[in-house]
Amino acid sequence: MNNLVKVSCSKKNLKLIRDFVSEYLQALALSDILMNQIVLAVDEICANLIIHANKEDTSKYITLSIIKKKDGLEFHISDHGIAFQRSNYKEPNIQDNVKTGKKGGVGIALVNRIMDRVEYTSDGEKNTCLLYKKIK
């Protein structure tokens, strides 16, 4: 089973990423809800990297690998764009956004709720987001 995909930083490649993750997860017989949550979380991180970190520069790439662990799944998403600064991130109040009709700005908050672990690392050149989800 293929566990690695590399795509250029174009929003149209988000469908390729969603399809790749969905295909991988279908072999694991997860519930539809869990599968959709994981696809959403991976899609959100990839969209942020394509749009914000790499400014939709199609000469740049993001790489996604999926690693099956004994008790869960790891998603490693890497790029060479602007590193996400978690220390500068303030989680929005999702309820306020819903009430005011504000669009956007809640993706990272959703990812943090869906996944069991979210880590960001950067070595100055390569940035990696690790998403971990426990599965049975």
C-alpha cells in the first residue's frame, strides 16, 4: 500500500491529498466518522501549508507520508515554506465565529480537537507537522 504522496503547492491538489488519505484509511476498516475526521484534519494542515506557508507557489511541494503504528496512525506533512509559529497562535473561540458568521481561522483548532497529538518542527529549511491519531 502506497503511504507517500508529494504534490505541488496548488489548492487543486488538495483533492489528490484527500483521495490519497481516504484510500489509505479504507483498508483499515475505520468508521465513516473517524475516517472523515482524519481526512479533514490532514486536509486542513495541507491547505494551510499550500496557501499560507507556500503562497500557492507551484514550484514548491508538500510531502505527506502515513505511518501505521501498533496503536495508531502518524501523518508526517513536510514543506519548505514559512514555518508555522505555534507560540504565536491563539486558538479562536469557535462559538463566537459561528455566532458572528466569521469564515476561516478555525482549522488549527479543529485539527487540535480531532487528532490526539499535533507537533510542529522546523530545522530552518524543512518544516514538518506530525499528526497522530489513536485507532483500535
